[in-house]
Amino acid sequence: MSNFKSRYLAYLLHRNSQAGFTLIELLVTIVIIALLSALALPSMLQQSLKARQSATKSHIGAVNRSQQVYRLESKVFANTMTDLGIQIPLSTNDYTYSFGTANATLAEFKATPQNNSLAAYTGCTMTTIVSGNDATTASSIQEQPASGVTPATPPSC
């Protein structure tokens, strides 16, 4: 039994001298991770831009729907958030929102980007008088793509 113990102890002493990774193996692993990160980063950033633009489209859609309701109850479109009764901020980290034209037949709600990589949007709500006091409304969202050089300007309806 003592022969087994001495051989086992000798094995344990010599086993650890060869354990570990070489410098080349570590460098290859780091290079592979760096390449994969370089390929994934642009895609991740693009998805982040799409998410911010999607939130803006959602805000404009909410204003467009509120404008339609307001116009059917009044004879003109609203030109303030207070009139619409909705709680959408007029400024975020990514966009500044503003009312454009607001009269009896057309309402514009514009989203101007704060940086060069975001598109600009305008929510257009229009009404058509059918007969007398009867009217129909329609809405759309117009987009001006990002230029990459200067912030995009919201289009007109």
C-alpha cells in the first residue's frame, strides 16, 4: 500500500508542471473573440438606431390618432399637447418634437433628430369634408432618411 501512495504522490508532483495554456493559444483565442465582436458590433448599433426610430414613430402615431379624434370633435386640428390631452414629451435625448401646420384640413407633428444617424419624421393628419359637417380623416407618417452629415429635416405633408 505504501508503494501506491509514493507513486501517487510522485504523479501529483509531476502532473502540474505541464498544465496550462501557451501564450500562442491565449493570443489566438483573443484574436477570435475580437473578430467576432467586430462583426457583431455594427449590427447591434443598427438595431439600437431602429429601436429609437421605432419609439419616435410610435409617438407620432399616438399624436396622429389624437388629432383625428380632436378634429372630429372640433372644427380644427390641435396645435398643443394640452389640447390633445396626451402625455408625450416634446424633447427626448434623440428627438425634438414640434407642431407644424394645424388648421381645419391639415395637422403636422414633426420629429427632428438630435444626431446625424437618425431619420426625421412628420406625422400628417388630413381631413376631407364629405358633406356638411361630415368629414373623414386619414393619417400617415413621412420619413426623411438620415444623411450622416447633418441632422435630417422633417418633410412636409
